[in-house]
Amino acid sequence: MGRPPSVDRAEIEGLYRSYGALVRRRARSILNDDREAEDALQEVFVRVIKSVADFRRQSQPSTWLYRITTNLCLNRVRDARRRRARLASVGDSAKAIPPTATGPAETAATVHNLLAQLPQDLAEIAVYYFVDEMDQAEIARLLGVSRRTIGYRLERFVAQARQLLAEAGVAPPGGLGVPKTEGESG
Amino acid sequence: MTEPPTDPPNDIALPGAPARRRLGPGCASDLTLDQLATGELSVAERAATLGHIGLCAACGQAHNRLQESRATFASTANLAALAADALSRAQATTSQRRWLFGWAPRLALPVGLSAAAVVMALALLMPSSGVAPPDTRTKGGFSLSTYVKHPDQESAGTLHLGEPLHPGDRLQFRYNGSDAGFLTVVAVDGAGQISIYFPPGETAQKIQPGRDLPLPSAVELDGTLGREIIVAVRCAAPIAVSDVVAAARRAQSLAGNNGRPAPDIGPLGLPCVEARQEITKIAQPKTR
């Protein structure tokens, strides 16, 4: 077969030991499905193997893996939504996840559904902010953009999410908006 | 649209989601907690984060949750198997790339010639006879016709049923079907290795209805001898090639559990239409 990657199995095992839980947890958070998360875990590590030279140069591999995992999972979420739409259009029984939120599972489904429908640049930032609990300055450093840009995109994300929920006839619990009492120094 | 004139508020509520756990500026994100665990924080960052975790119940709980997640993964995941699988997948995509590059120099022979000359070079790979090629037609589905070009031959010909193949032979497929869709072709060889034969990209390629429509790439057979099962998958919607490979891997695992040797695998279990073909590779004869 083809040339083997310039990395051996022991090194890959070590990377799984250090970062496997991180990647799997993040994939599970975004994909909301254990089996999908397992597949994503493997796909991320295939990318690590294929870009092992780049990976070894990273001073903070976790940051690199966060971005790879996020974008890969968001692509999967979108692909799955397109497949559902395509299948639904030809009469398949597949149904989109209803955008409602009354408990933890429903909240996860709501977030998952929103991520599938909103632009990738907004969805990526939303994951960092709402799932990973980063503050805006941290996301700005990660993506190499200004903090104002991050705040602006987050507001766009929330506005579009509210519109989607309104179109679906779902009233989000707890109200929407931008709390002004809690502050992060970001 | 332009950016807002002032800094935006720093806390934004996600519709339908619970409030974020962060309560103050010292609170740690999951990334920071992960970096604490993997030793990526500076001494000062580490000290500040540990100090905060000791004081902040929310961050302490988040830290414990991540630690538990790491411990669970370490105790339940088969790291050796995961590593072997990832290496195998990486090699499969590498070998796919090799085939494509292996093909390219020959297509590049007419460099400097006109595009028409390139088309002629491609045409040499087309079958020279009208004999019906072997294919596998699926009910309501499609079939692939297979053509082979041996290294010492000028043109490709129909692959006849039962005709043995050799390492270095090149295969090209043609699509026959009345439906459009998104096509992926994978193969399982006698060693159990799964390879991607089509398409070269990461997503199944759109295919139009038609008869004898050549797929725009070819594959060169490697040195693994024995039977090989070629599985073509046509889906109604775009699908990641990696998803097809993962389905083949699951089918292979299931077949292995049922005592079936490679390359025998059952249906891939995708919501798509499959067509299959079996080929056999034998050692290259000294003289053809």
C-alpha cells in the first residue's frame, strides 16, 4: 500500500492517552451522539497522523486540537442536516431535531440544531463560548481576531438563533438577550 | 455590515441553553482546564488556575468533571486498537493519494500538447471492443462496468468475468444507472485493508444518470494478492467518504465476528444503494 506516516503506533498511543479524552468529549458535546463522537475522534487522529510534523511543532497542542475538532464536527453536523433534508425531500422518514429546550437532553438537541443551521464562523465561536466556556478575549486569541469581532459575531449568533426559534414557534426559557450585570474582564 | 461602535457586552445568552458557569474574570474555560491537565500552562498560569479552582465551586466542579472524563477514557478505551485503526485509516488515504499521483505522470505525458491530445490519451484507456463488461447491477440501482489496462498494453479493455488481475494493472470504472446520486467506491483486499478507489476528494462525487459514464480517475492495483471486493455506494445526498469507509470497517468487523475471512463483508448499512464486484489478483507472470 502507500507510504506509512512518519509516526509509530507507540507515539500515537501516547497522543491518545494525553488528548483522546479531550477530543472525544468535545466531539460528543457538538455532535450529541456517542457513535458519531467515536468516529470523529478517529478522524481527528487520522488528521494528526497526516499532519504529524505540524502537530509536533505546536507549543499548545490542545489549542490545535480544539480547532480541528470543532471544525470537523461542525462539518459533520452540517452534512448530517443536508442528508436529513435530502432524505426528507424524497419521502424518507428522517426528521430534523425539533428546536425545543426543556431539559439537558433537549438543550443539547437545541444547540446541535442551531449549530447545523447557522453560518460556520458564527457556529464555531458559539461552540467556544457556550460549550467550552471561553471568554471573548480567549476566543479572540485562539482565532487571531479582535475581541470586538468576537462579541459582534456572538451577538449575530444569538440574534439568528432567536429568529430560528421564533420561526419554529418555540419560546426559549429564561428569556433572551444580553445580560449586563455579569461581567468578564476579557 | 460594520462592527458595533463600542465593545460588545461580554456575556451573551444562548437561547434555550442554561447560563454559563463562569461567574467572574478568574474563572477557567474548559480549554484552560484541559491545558492544566496536559501541562501546557506556564508556571504562573498554572498557579493562578489551581488557586482559583480551590476557591470557585463552579470551576472546581468543572475541573473534576474533566478529570473524571480523562480517567474514564483512559480506563475504558483500547488505546492500542484506536492507534492501530487511526494509522490504518491514514495509510488508506495515503495509498489513495499514491494511486492518483501514480496515474498523473502518465496523463502528464502529453505535457505541452493540446488539450485535445490529452483527451486522446485518455481515450486510449477506453475499451476497444463492444463486449459487455462484467458488472453487478442492483435492483432499482446501478452498476459499474470495469475496464483494465495492463502495464504492457497500449489501451484498456473490458475486464471479463473471472479474468485474473496483477499488481500494476489499472482499473477504470464506468457508471450505469438511471438515477443521479453521490458515488463512492471502496475496496477490501485479501489482507483486510480498506482502500478508497473513488472519488479523490473527501465527499462522495455527484454522478449523473447515464450509461457507460467513465469515472474521472483510475486506480493502480497494489501488490496484495488474492480476492478483493469492490463496493460502490450511491447515496441520494452528499456523504463523507470517511463515513463510507467507517461503514465498511464496521461491516468488516461484523463479518470477522461471524467467522468470515477478509475480504468478505456484508452490507454497509448506509441509507444508500450498493453495487459490488469481486476481482482476483495473482502474481505477475514472467511473460504475459
